[in-house]
Amino acid sequence: MKHFVTIILLTPLLGCSGNEQADQDIKTESLTIEQKNPEEVETTFEKYPTVVQMLNESYDFTEEQGSLKVLSKERKPLHIQVSRPILDGDPDDVIRDQTIRDIVYVTFQAFAKTDINEFTITSVPMQSKNNYVDKYKVTLMVSRDKATAVLKKYLNTEDFQTLFKLEGTIWVPSENFDSLKFKNLNAVYADLKV
């Protein structure tokens, strides 16, 4: 249902010659602006044509920042690298968990938001742009079939969209996604590797 808002603009007429009354008249104009009902705001779950475009547009990992690289030639078969910054003094287990969490996150995000069936992902932390810490590097080939089996096992669903929820007009990771990335991280990663 569309609502219309009418705005009345009051503008004094200045400089009208020959009519004393015209100097005191007020010109009234009305403008109609179309406004959408909040229920009509676009809330469709967005799908992307490619994983690279999805990651760049989500700003989690971007080619511009050096946190996303395409390692495969001509992107076929797709092999990407994602990287998050680490700090000096971060414990090894925290770095390792973040490295595999990025694989889990990108894997399920890609299958939820694109039609890709498989790709290879490398996760390697970085200390600064293009300064990667290779001792933590992990590479995994992931498939939609394996990821679907993981969803079924841990969340009793095969619907990747359940990993996201709508907050206002933005789709954000849901508690289901957090369960895969945090509560069951090591088991999920192990199941994706099989």
C-alpha cells in the first residue's frame, strides 16, 4: 500500500509590481512524494553471480584491502584466499581458530548467497597488507554436497538461508551460523575436510 505525503511550500512573492496586495500574498505549491510502506521495503535474500563479488560487496574480505585474492587463473575452478589481520602476541590457538572460522564462514556464506557447487579456499592470516603468516595457512576444497550434509547434521536443515536472519532491511548471520562458526567450529571444519 502506498502512502502519499503532501508538502506545502510557502514562498512570499517578492517584487510584484503594480499590485500592493501581491507583495503580501503567499504562493502555495504542493508536491507529492511517494513513500513506501515499511512492509514493502525490499527484503529478498540477495544472491550474487560470483563468490568474489559477494565477498567484495560484503566488505568482510576485499581485493582492495588485500584480504581477498583470486588464486585460480580465469577463476576456473575457483580458488580464493581470504585473510584477517592478526596482532603480535595473539595466541596460536586463537589464530588457528580464526583461520578455520574464516573457511567455515566463507564456505557457508558462498553456498547460501551464490549458486556455486564447489571451490577451493585458502585461509591465511596477515600482519599487514600483503604480509601473510604462512605457518597458519589452511587450504580446503569445499562442495555444496558436503556443506549440505553438515547443515543437516548440526542444524537439521538443508536450507542455507537459515544461516541468516533479517534485521530491518539487512540480512545478517543468525544464531545458526554462530553455532557452526563458534560452538561446533572444530567438528564442522573436520566434517568439511572429509
